Amino acid sequence: MGKRIGSVLQYEGFAYTHGTRGVAQGPLASAYGEGSMAEKIDKQLELALRIRAVDPNDVVARIVVHHFLPDLIGNLKAFSSQQVRCTKCGTKYRRIPLRARCVECGGNLTLTVHESSVKKYLEISKRISQQFEVSNYLRQRIDLIEDAIASLFTNDHAQELKLDDFF
């Protein structure tokens, strides 16, 4: 390789396996936007199981630690410190106005971060961490985040009682 630098060969004469007419040719859209996250993870793990040089348990741990946990924790934090937004005019408020309506136009207010976005990767994280051998520490982190999410979205005051409960 050192003989090529500084000569015409540094740009030419490389062998290739797939011919092409132009470098810009290729897929117009990435496969990243296709399919659900669960499908993508399943395909990635299927590939990891086929390749002997890859430890699928490590792949699962890396996916959860570097992708799912930061997303879950970040969305949990964002939910607990979120703003409210007017559905009519889009005005955002840090706190709900006393009237519980938009001060500008009187429109309805809605949350900017929803429960579904907080819980988005919880089930898939639990599923793949149970299917594969990951550390107890990682399992405990997932359980703690699940408990934090449950405590945030579970209403302790609302209970379903039957008539028999009073007798």
C-alpha cells in the first residue's frame, strides 16, 4: 500500500467485487425506516445467531445498554418535566394555566410527551433480555426502569372495587 501513495495508483487499479456504472447508484431510501423496531431487532439477532464469530448475548446487551435504556430513561425524564401545548394555536406552557385552557385562544391543552413514547422500548428490552443470557445487573436495571414507569403511570387512588368488597 505504501508504494501506491503519491503515484497515480493511489486512485486507480483497485480490484472490486461488484461492478457499477456510478458511485451515486444504489437504493434511494434506507431500510432504516422500514418495519418496526421489533422486526429490526429480530433480524439483527437472527444474523448474530448465524455468525459464529458474534456473541448474540453481547449483541443483546449492547442494544439494550446503548440504545433502549438511554431512550427509556430520557423519555421518562422528559415526561416528568414536560410542557403542555395548545391543540389550536400550538402555544406551549411550562405549567398548565389555572384555567386549564390556552390563555391565547382558549383551546384545549395536551401533553407534549405521551405515555406510549415513554414505554416504547420496555417490552422489547424485557423480551430480548429474557431470551438471551445478559447480566443480572442489566436485568435489574430494566426492572428498575419498569418500576419507575409503572409508578409514574399507575394511579394509586383509582381502584376497581366490587360490591362484595364492602361486605
